[in-house]
Amino acid sequence: MPAALAGVGAAEAVAAVRGSGSFLDAAGKLVVDRGPRSAVEIVIPVLRSADKAAIRAGALATVLAYGALLGGSHRSGPRDLAATTALAAAGVVVSGRFGSVTGHRRSHTQDLLAVTAGSAVGVAALRMPIRARMCTALLGAAALTWSQRQAARSTPPATCGSGDACGQDLLPPPRHPLPPPVDGAEAWPGATPLMTPVEHFYVTDVTMRPPVVDSGMWRLRIEGAVDRPATMSYTDLLGEELVEFDAAMVCVHNRLGWHRLGNQRWTGVPLHRLIERAQPRPTAAVLVTRSVDGWECSLPLDLLTDRDAYLVLGMAGRPLTPAHGYPARVFVPGLYGQYAGAKWVTHIRLQNTPNEDYWSRRGWTRGPLQVRPMARIDNPVAGQVLPAVSGTVTVCGVAWSPATAVAAVEVSLDAGPWRPAELAANLSATSWRRWRAHLEVPAGRHVVRARCLGVDGQIQEEVVRRPFPSGVSGYHQVGFTVRPIDPVSPVAPRPLGTG
Ligand SMILES: Nc1nc2c(c(=O)[nH]1)N[C@H]1C(S)=C(S)[C@@H](COP(=O)(O)O)O[C@H]1N2
Ligand SMILES: [Mo]
């Protein structure tokens, strides 16, 4: 095992120095793409936002366990050589097959170099006396830590090509900027921010690290069943008339009460404008959006007339961050994220029939799938103990129904009747909406539930269902306790020695 640690450390450090992709990332991608769906479904809720780090750690643990199996008694026999060579060969194959899709610059020669260096160090360590082997393992651990830091740090700056907007933090102003996002709930105590800060905005994708896209080299191609295929650069797109829109983006993996959704102001180009210019043929029925890592999402072409769809370049007034799809992504508000278009999009291909999407291949419902109305309670939080201020507790949260707009939110205390909540102003049909309700609550334990009603009369579904295969349903509920207040003197300390 120490030898394996030394070897992996060396391989990862060499990869980091050469600027090529990590073997652990490639192994992680193998797990994400080929692992059983049920396992992925378990990992996501347990690990939440740490899923990628955990997958990397799992890949490392596997290699170490392999090392542990080899280590011990037989030190330097031909078996070790054979086993190390087998591991190295697996490393090269996995890196070659799954490494390139992480979007990092890499070549087979570089993979070979990193893996060979790692194997050499591993074999050398196997032949060392135990103390030296331990020291080499420590060095390996240090190299591993350094390379992981390096990978995390080098990703964002690497996305900035020369002379583009990334890094300057600027997008050209839209011709008709929206008014500042204000909904009247700014002074509500404990209210959720109306706009989810970009650094807290959930990230869901199947890459191990955000792809490194140089916007100077990047091109968007509109092709397939069109009479005028088009190729556009980032600069071309920044020169388009940009529009702003407010919308919630919701992951179909989101669960009751979770934060795998966010609300933001996006900047982009209406997709129909770009598509019309390419002159689709009458037979074209779908547009397939494909990203730099090969991830695909097919959208019916009718969508462009039924609802707004965008090529998004910015979020919160700035260029997209690498994690959220820099330099450009396709987004159709109202559809769950995995049906709403590719991040890091490079191709929009018009076709007569759809392709099988990444997630539908894994059993998820075929798109497009509309986001169903849902309310989330953000205050109180589960298990909170509250002082009852004159018997009233204020419950607040957000509700979304980006496919139809939020018409109403209702709350129910202790399975009692549904009562309407107060709604903040609506920024847009696709934005989430803040709500609150003042409830008369006696001391003791309580459960509050909330539900959302869409403008089309759709009431949030009560039946509880898991995200797979077409999104959660059920009502979010929160249990809390109201502490009785001493009616005479709530703050005075009790005299000592009395009951
Ligand atoms: N290229 C690519 N685009 C993608 C995905 C992906 O894995 N790869 N995931 C989709 C899913 S499942 C969701 S929910 C949204 C998430 O966008 P965000 O990470 O910016 O929140 O992106 C979508 N676009
Ligand atoms: Mo998602």
C-alpha cells in the first residue's frame, strides 16, 4: 500500500506538472459513466455537493487496496512487476478512454509518461526497505496533495483565452436591461436570497472537473438539417444583441427541501434568432445540444416557438463561470436542468429524430420534462426551537413553477387546513417566488407543510416520489418546537434553589 501511494502520488504530480489530466479524474469519470445507476442514486443524496471529491477518493482507495493486496511478504518478486505493469496498463487505458472527456489538455504520450513514472516509483518503493518505503509513501502523499491542489487551482484561470471577456468580468450591456431584481421581501427576516449567489449555485454535471475551454479557440457550430450552417466565435456572440431574463434552474435530482436549484438573472441570445439564421430544413424536428465533453441533450424544435430558449453567456451580470458552462450553454427555462441544454456547448445540430441523451440512456424519462410546481420551507429549519413571540411563528421559503409561474403558496400547520401564504412580487414567470406565512402556534412540537400552485391550476403533487425517473414529488415539511415563554419575565434569571 505505501508503494501504491508513492506511485499514484508520482503519477498525479507528473500529470499536474505536464498540465495533462489526472488519472484519478479519469478513473472517477469511468465510475460516473459506467457505474450502476442505483449506486449513483445513492451517492448523490449521501454526498450532496462533495460527490466528485468522494469519487476521486474512491478511485484512490481502490488503487491503495490493490497495493495492499500486493504488499507485505513478497517484496520484489516477478509477481509485483507483473501486477504493477497490469495496473499501469489499466491506468493508460482508463486515462485514454475516460480522461479526454474531462476536457483537460492531454495526449496518450502524456498519460503514458505519468503512468510510467508512477509505476517506476511504485516498483522502486516495493524494493525498498520498509522505512524508506514509508518515507517514499509520505512523499507520494505530499505529491498527491500538491497535484490535487494544483488541479483545483489551475482550472478557472485556464478558461481565460487572451483578449476575451473572461477575467475582465464584463459582458456587453444588454440593450434593454431589466430593472434591479427587487420583489418586496428584502426586509423579511430570515428570507432566502432572491438571487442565488453564483458561488452557492448548485453544480450538477458528469465531468470530474469543469472542462478547460479557451474562449479564443472555442467555436459554436450550428449544423445538420440547415441550409446555412454557421460557426460562431465567442466574440461573434458577444456582438449579438444580448437579453436578460430571470429564471430558476432546477435539477431533476433535487429532493424535497434540497438546494439543487437556484434562481438567477441570466444573459444570453434567444436561440431562435441563431437557429432561424441557419435556415432549418422543413424536416428538422429536434436540436441536439452537445458540449465539449460530448454530453448531449436533445430538444424538440417546437420548444423554440412554445417557450423561450437561450444560448446563455452570463449569470448575475458576468460571464459564466467554468462550473456553470463557460463560455456558453443552452438553457430552456421551465425544463429540468438535464433536459434544458448542454453547458460548455460546442454544437447545436438540427436533426429529424432525437439522439438518446446521457440520462435517458440510464433510465431517466425521455425529455423534455417540465419542472413541476414545488415549495420549499427555509425557515424554520428542521428541529429548530423557537421562542414564540406573542404566539406567532413566521414560516418562509421559496416556491417555483418555472413552466407555468407560481400562482399561490399554501401552508398547513399540523395537518390542518391549507391557508394561503403571502407572496413576494413575481420577477418573471420562470423565476422562483419568495413567500411567508404568520402562524398562530401554541408551545410544543409542530409540523408545517407547504405546497405550490401553478398558474395553470396545477397543484403540487402530494404523493411522495423519489427523483428517479422523472423528478421528486411530495410536500416539503419541517418539524420545529415552540418554547413556552415565562409570561412574567422572559429574560430574568430564575432564582437559585427553587424548583
Ligand atoms: N455538458 C453538460 N451539460 C449539462 C450537464 C452535464 O452533465 N454536462 N448536466 C445538466 C444538469 S443535470 C443540470 S441540473 C444542469 C446544471 O447546471 P449548473 O451546474 O450550472 O447548475 O446542467 C445540465 N447541463
Ligand atoms: Mo440535473
